Amino acid sequence: MGKYLKRDHDSEIEQRISDEIIVDCYDEYEELSGWYCHLEDRLSFPFEAVCEKKSQRSPLKVGEKVVAVGLADIDECGAKSYVL
């Protein structure tokens, strides 16, 4: 498990994350960048999504369906990942 972001996963998943996503990360920004690159490589846009939680950053309502067309800029995301 990364030392900069807390995750509640079992040890097998934590090891894979450590080996594949955040292997050479030395600080929080590098770890976030690792996650961003991992998502960029794995997600295929566009895709349909459903809003599951209300957020002050989003005008979406819970249950609203949208089409995600890309990842938000890494500098806009902070410790979370957002899609456009």
C-alpha cells in the first residue's frame, strides 16, 4: 500500500498496486501521478456513468446518467480522480 494515500484493500491488491502503479513514487504528487497514468491507460472513453454521490464540485444529482469523455486534468483532481 502507498504510504501517502490510505486504501482499504486486501494484501494481494495492495502488493499489485505497489508493484505496478506506485513503484517508484517518492512523494504524494508522484503517487497521484501514478494513479492518474494508470487510469488513463485502463479506462476507455467515452463510457456511461451514474452519479453515486453528491459533490460540491459537480452539478450532477445522485442517480443522474452521463457520458464520461475523459479524465479531468491531474492538477484539478487533487487526491481524487474526476472525469469530464
